[in-house]
Amino acid sequence: MTQHSRDTPQFYLTAPSPCPYLDGQEERKVFTHLVGERAGELNDLLTHGGFRRSQSIAYRPACEGCRACVSVRVIAADFAPSRNMRRIAERNADMVGHMRLPAPTSEQYSVFRAYLDARHRDGGMADMTVLDYAMMIEDSHVDTRVIEYRRREPHLGVNGRNTGRILAVALTDVLSDGLSMVYSFFEPDEGDRSLGTFMILDHIERAKRMGLPYVYLGYWVPGSRKMDYKGRFLPQERLMPSGWSRVER
């Protein structure tokens, strides 16, 4: 009985709260816990249905009268970067990304803290301590990885030791059909590099090399300056009431 209740997801609904994306709107979420031996399988299934993961919780919007949040996934094999995206990739040709098991470090947290202070000082994560950060990275029952992006420094040596300080980090789930970008952050002083876009481009290339068809970006929200950028990675599929629908432009 206990095992059954642990492996059978229970869903809950949050109380209304101010929407972080659209002014004047309220949001509600439906969520469940990703625990037990089948957590990875459940995370796969729920991600395909438009859920996102935060630590050991999977959630998706359940707002009354609003369907602005649209789950998007980039079709890796068919992806066609824009001219600006190609310039961003060239600008970051000196970057090296290392995929690692999810282990928090003080160097990661330093970049995370600088990112929050510069970009999200009034957001819900603004007060996260180093212990909170460690929980965000480690509290997972699914197949997840941390990708550290560092500048290549030829004078520092070879064999993977020729990289400098961390400039960006991505927390990424490995699904049966793709990579899901859970959270990413970067050094705010490196604004000219467009590191947020670069990390998405890198994930698309990684998915190709891993033989995975999709990169899940989370929610595209038309009209939200925070989330509108996700609609630029084309072609992509968007989750509509009838299922995933391909969008070319």
C-alpha cells in the first residue's frame, strides 16, 4: 500500500498569485512530486505533457481564463539558426562546455548570485542562499546534469585543463527524447556574449550529438519580454490543445 501511494502521483493546485510574466494577471499551478523509483519515467511523461521540473516537483500552469504559457521544444535536427544566432555562436567560439553530474560548487554559486543580483533582484529566487542553491542542484530523483561553460585559455595547458573561470551554467535534464533546460544563468558582466542564447544553441548541438530529437525550453509567453525569446528558435513544436504542433516561423 505504501509503495503504491509512493509511485502513484498525486496532483495539487496552488492558490492564485500574481503572474510573473503578464501584468495584471494571476497564475495558478498544478503540481506533483517526482519521487520514487519511477521519478525519471514520470518526469519524461509529464514533460511531454507540458510540465516543468523544479527540484523534486513537476508543475504546469493551470490558470483560469488564460492559456498564454505555451510549452515549446526545438527540433534539433532541423534547427536553422538565424544570422544573429550564427554571430553569437562565433562570438563564443572560445567557450568550452563540460557536462557533469549535479554537484554544486562555490564557483557556480558566485556566478548564480551575481546573475540574480543583476537580473532578478526582485524575483522569487532573489534571497536564495548557498544552501538553497545546493538543494536546487542536488534535490533530484531524475537523470539531470550540470553543464559548466568556461572560456578556453590556451596558455593554461591541455587535456581539459586549459579552461578559465565559469562564465555560465545550465541545469539540464536528460529525457528519453531530448534535453530539458531546467535553469540556466551566466556572468552578467559578459553581456556582449549573449550567453543565454549561446547555451540554447549549445544544447541543440548536444542533442544532435546524443541522438536526441528535441530541446525543451519551457514556456513561451507571447507578450512577455522575459519569455518571448523562446519563440525565435525555429523550427520548433508548441504544445496546443490538440497536441504538439510544428511551427516553421
